[in-house]
Amino acid sequence: METKFVYTLDFSQITLKSLPLVGGKKASLGELFNALKAKGIGALDGFATTADAYRSLLAERDLEYELRTLL
């Protein structure tokens, strides 16, 4: 069975429950965006890249070893 990774989420899809996927700042932006939208206040939509995207990039480019060496 193939695992489907999610690489981006729109702010409208992000809540504090998304914290493991997108991190704290983006989860807070998603909460803010959704709270403003619910009150009829216009806010620019955006997106967040996910931890899956980061891990996939590291694996695809074989960068994890290089980063660990540098850090």
C-alpha cells in the first residue's frame, strides 16, 4: 500500500491540530485566517509546506546526512 504524502495545505485547511504537519507559526496563521474569515474580515490566503514535504526533499536529494554533518 502506497502512502500518500501531503506537501502543502492552504491556510483554510490549517488549525492548531495541524501543528505536527506545519509547525507552530503556520498553525497559528491558519487559526488566525479562519477566525478572521468567520467574522467576514478579508485576509490574504496562503499556504504552508508540510513536514512531509521537508522530509521528502531530504530523502530525494540525500541531504539528511549532509545536514547532520554540518549541524
